[in-house]
Amino acid sequence: MKLIYPLIAATALMSACAPGVAIDTDMERGLVGAALGYGAAKAVKGNGDRGAIIGGLAGVFCDDAGVCSRPRY
């Protein structure tokens, strides 16, 4: 079951940082990541709270880690 948490984080990270999405701020990415992390954890009968925390953190810090970049205008 511990293998599933990195997969949840990766799912939330990729969907919150997908190119062309209108998610600009850390808070928006965090909320999307938390929602998707919760859903992914529940889909595999995992702990939804842990999935939301992992997904939220992944969404907030994805641009800081260089995984996704902020839109440049």
C-alpha cells in the first residue's frame, strides 16, 4: 500500500501542472492537487486524508521543484 502514495502524488502533480491549464497560483494548484489526491486515494481504497495532503503539497510545490513552470506573459 505504501507504493500507492507516490503514484497519488504523481497523479495530482501532473494534473495540477498540465500545460495549458488556467491554474496560476500555488493555492489553486494545491486545491486541485488535494482534490485529485483524495479521489485517487479513495479509488484505490486508501486513506483519503493522506492522499489529499500528499496531493495538496505536490500541487503547491510543483513549480518550486521545477516540475511545472509558472505561465510567463
